[in-house]
Amino acid sequence: MAKYRNESLGVVNVGGQFAAPKQTLEVDDKAPGLARMVKRGVLSKVGGRTAGAKPDGKAEKGGETQKAEQPQQNAAE
């Protein structure tokens, strides 16, 4: 059993349970149609961290800012 959130604008029926928009519900991972709804973006899994998540995004943002500023400085010279 895992928690899923309804990301659509309509009511969803999955595993015999209904979920209004932005509502979370606990569904069996083997419920019919669940994988299809997750793939389409109708439902998203809630809780837990993803494997690619970074704990602190400050270092990445700083690198992007520096890259964006360099071409502007070169154009001004």
C-alpha cells in the first residue's frame, strides 16, 4: 500500500476508492490501472524521497547564475 495524490481536475476511481482533485489516498500498488494513471500524470506517488533528489539545491543554482552572467559581461565589454 502506498499513498498517491490526484493531480487531475476530475474525480479518479482507483482500486475501488475515489479521490477528488488534489486529494491523497492509500492504494494497493497492484491495483488495476494504477500504473497507467501514474504514467499519464493523473496520479503521483506521495512521500519518500526519489533516488535523484539532491538535499541542497543552492550549489546548483549558484553555478547556473554564474554561467548566465558571463555572456552578459562579455557583451558589455
